[in-house]
Amino acid sequence: MGSRERQLLGIGAIGFTVLLWGLSGVAIKATSVTGIVTAFYRTWFAIPLLWLTMLSPTLRGGLDRDWLRASVLGGALFCVHQVLYFTSLKLTTVANVTILGALQPVLVLLLAGPMFGEAMTTASVVWSIVAFVGTALVVLGSTAAPTWSLLGDSLATVNLFAFTAYFLVSKRIRATVGAWEYVVGLTTVSGLGMAFVVVATGQDLGSPSGADWLLLAAIAIFPGTVGHALINWAHAHVTAFVASMILLAVPVVATAGAHFFLAEPVSGLQVLGAAVVLAAVGMIVASARRSSVRLELAESLAETDAP
């Protein structure tokens, strides 16, 4: 198979992941259990599948002391992200959570100076302001909706910072730890953290109904495992910039899915704000001067709020 065919397959894999990740928010909100319970089962349904891959002697060879330290740090941050992300989806609109998450490259850009020795360009500053204005329009356009919640939007905003911290720490870790071994380790540590949160907050792990179990399994298997596997494979054949631009469609799919399947109202102001945010974030990534900064921004967008 030639490079052109592999690139097309990679683009197709990313497109399918857009569908999986976009509809994951709908599936999460459709369950009748709390966000914490949903996050717990999303993690623990995936852990056995991930550890099956560690039967490979090559992968097991990477489970050293550096891997353990990386897994503990990355897993703790990922656990915080999961609690905030899943809980915010339960409290406020899917559109607000996904659009707020799409702002992550803006935060990464603010750190690009210290990390890469480059100041923000005028264009980046302008597009960042435009992105925040668009976000304000999305929030204002949803305040009259019965599914809107100030607490939910606040948690989604805190999650924006939490996931950015997880992303930046993970970038450093991956320089010395294998990517797949790291995913296995951090997911396991995150699962242990989720177990602690479940106990500490008195969650009822027996609360899922028959339909809930199917949704929870689907969330763990498809967007949570298959989606990440597809993206990791596609990265070898599609540039991070192209992948990030395609993944800008995730909030669009999520918003449309919530409207059609959950009857979440979508106002014209929300649609306008979402279009402004996604266009501005795309311009921020595209206008980065140095290739290292552009790659960092593109990869951050490619991982934003992945379930």
C-alpha cells in the first residue's frame, strides 16, 4: 500500500473518530447515572482491554521505574480531567462543554513562549480574543435552555485548565516513556483514582440500569479505546495539523447529536458563537510561525477532551 493510500485511510480513521468522540458526549449524558459513576465504568471497562495488549514482551519491557512515575503523575491528572469532564456533561449542555474544551490550543499558545522561546504574534493574540468572544456567545445563547447550568459551565472551564495540564505533562513524559505503555499505565492509575473518588463521594456503583450498562460499555470500547487506537495509528500517516483541523468537527457532531438525540435546544447565537470559536482556533493553529509551536498546538487540539 502506497503512502497516498495510507494517508487516505488515516483521514478516514480520523473522520470515524470524529463521529465516535462527537457522539460520546451524547452517550454520556444519556446514561441515568452520575458523571462520576460513568467515568468510573468508562475507565474500568477499558483497563482489562488495555492490559491484554501488554502480553507482548516488547511492550512489557517498557514497564520500568520511569514508566511507573509517569503513570502516577499522568494518571492523577487524567483522573481529575475525567471527573470534571463527565460531571460537567451531566450538568450543562453538550455544546458548551465541547466548545469550551476546544479552547485548549489557546491556553497552550499562552505557554508557547516559555516552552519554545517565542512570543505570541499579533495575529495569535487577535484570534485568541475572537475565540473567547465566540465562547461568550455560546454561553449567552444557552442560558435560557433548561439543560444549561452555571455550575456545569464552571466545571467545564476548570476542566479546560486540568486537561491542558495533563496534555503538557504528557508531552514531556512521552519523550522518555513509550506512548502505548503510558496510556495503559495512566488509565490504570486513573481508574484507581476514580475508585477513591467513588468511595469518597458515596457513589452507587449499582445504579446503572440495563440500558445504562450497554451505553457504559459502548463509551469505554468505542470512543474510549477504538477512537484512541485509530488516532494513534493515523498520526503515523497524517500530519498533526491536518488531524487537528478534521477534529475541529467534534464539537459540531456533539452539538448536533445532543440536539437530535437528547432534544437539547440550540439557539442561533450558539451556532454563531461555535462557528466563531472553531474558526478562530483553526486560525491560531494555522498562523503559528514556528513549526514546533504549530505541531504543539495541533497535537493539543487533536487530544482536546478526548473521552
